Amino acid sequence: MKQRKIDDSPITYYVSGRDCDEWALFLHAAFVDHNMFRTQMEYFSGKYNVLAVDIIGHGKSINTVMHDYSARALDAPVAES
């Protein structure tokens, strides 16, 4: 799987599989990372595009900065426009 990261984001994700329309998404449980699905990702990457995410604070998604993710803060840009 290829490890990727979006610019200015702490999220690390992994993509593999075929060039097809269907995707399999793997979101891990608490206290682990994308590797909890290693066997499933190997199996499904032969049939689907596979996307596995390391949720913030887990695996390689650990370079985080605390932000205000409250509904009021997230709604502010919408309210201003």
C-alpha cells in the first residue's frame, strides 16, 4: 500500500488495489492503526481499490495540533458567507 498524506493535514492514509470504480474503506478501532486490517486489505486489494485511514492520534497520524472542532467554530465560515 502507498502511504499518503494531504498537505496541511495530520491524516495519513493508505491506498492500494486496482483501478476500478468500487472501493473498500477500512477505519480502525481505538488504540490501533490501519495494520489491524492487514489481511483484509491484502485480500480486497485484488478486487477493489482499498483505502485505509490512520485516525488522528493513531499510527502515522500523530502530528496533530489541538483545534476548536466545536459545531460553532466549524459553522463560522458558513455563517460569514
